[in-house]
Amino acid sequence: MRVPMIAGNWKMNTTVGEATELVKAMRAGLDQIANVDKVICPPFISLAVVKELIRGSSIRLGAQNLYFEEKGAYTGEISPLMLADLCEFVIIGHSERRQYFNETGEIVNKKLRAALKVGLKPILCIGEKLEENEARRTEEVVTEQLESSLAGIDSLDGLIIAYEPVWAIGTGKAATGRQVSETIGLILYNIAQLYDEEVAQQMRILYGGSVTADNIAEFVQQSEIDGALVGGASLKANEFLSIVRQTSEIKGHLSR
Ligand code: PGA
């Protein structure tokens, strides 16, 4: 059985002080919700503090990015070894990284390998842009992103995929549950082709893009969607709690 997951991507928000307040505001509430993996991904500089704040709770920690080298003269970068010490998950290939920091499929592939090598669980983000969606190229784009990201990687143990249509991220225009389910079907088909049916069956696939407490139900009601990667709404303690709580309630008995 795949355990549902809600991951909060705080992006470039919160000072260390604000991150501390946010964790304190959600810790007790999150701890009361069972049967969902609850992950928060604060900025790098807050990871160590947040790690201490969630010690002994069921909240799990992730980073938002990494560099693929283990150490050396790479001023300003954060290595997989540094993260493995601090957290369990790492978001890789987010569309904002692809768009603003020129991350190509090849770089995403190197980052995935580096993360898996040290036992970090990557949350691999894929998704088409608006113009690609309008040109009905979603299938082609998603297939290409999967193939390039996963090239030469034998074991996907621990990997999670987040399908995030770029046009839905931070725009308030979420996709529909049905649209997402269709694309997830395609992702699963690709995983089964590249690996096998069992790997596809076990793969957790999240939706991301303008998820809120008002629309989460539509997504997690779909048995193909294992949860969500939440940006803006993960910065509001009560809203994030509501998203996690609804997921726990709805997912109770659904399976793909
Ligand atoms: P959003 O971001 O929920 O603010 O749209 C989602 C994401 O980028 O992961």
C-alpha cells in the first residue's frame, strides 16, 4: 500500500525566526493526524533549526534543492552529504529551478543520482508549460522529462514523483482531478515501460499547483493521486493542517 503524502514547499519564504514560528504553529496539529506522511521543506538555512523543533514528532523534513557534487570548490552550493545529515527528502527538478536556474534534464538526472546515492528520497517534479499544454504536447513533454531525469538509474527506491503542470503553480488556477489523473496514468505507463509494473504500482505520485484547503479533496479523491506538493498554502499553519487532515480522511480506504 502506498502511504499518502502531503509535502509543503516553503520556497524562498521565512526567515529562521519565521520558520520557527510556523513549525510551532503546526507541530501539535500535524502530529494528531495519522496515515499521511507529513513533510515540510523549509529553506536550507532553517533545516537544522527545524530538525530540532520536530524531533520526536511525526513530521518529516525535506530540502528544496541540492548540488550534485559531494564536496569541493562550488561556492554557495549545498551537497547531498550535507543534506543526508539533516533531512530525509529533497525536491529535485522543480519547474522554478528549471525556469530560473536553467536546470536541464541532464542536471536533474545528476541531482537525482547524487540524492539516491546518499539515501535521500527525491521528490522529482515534472510538468508541462502552458504553451505545451495548449499545443497538446503534455504527453510528449512529460515522457521526455521522465526519460531524461531517470536515464541510467536502476533503482527508484524512495523516489516520489510530483506532477506539477507549470501553468498551475502559484497561479491560483489548479488543474482538475480528472486532468491530473489522466497524466498520472501516462506517468505510470512510462514507469512500467522503463522499469516494470511493480515499480509503477509502488510509485507514489503527488499533484502540485495551487493546492488549497478548498480544492485538495478533488485531488485526493482520485485513487491515482497519492497526495500533494503544496507551495503557498503550506505557509499558513491552519490551511496546511486542513489539507493534511482532509487527505487522511479521504484516503482512508482508497487505493489505485
Ligand atoms: P503552489 O506551488 O502551491 O504555490 O502553486 C506548488 C509548487 O510549486 O510546488
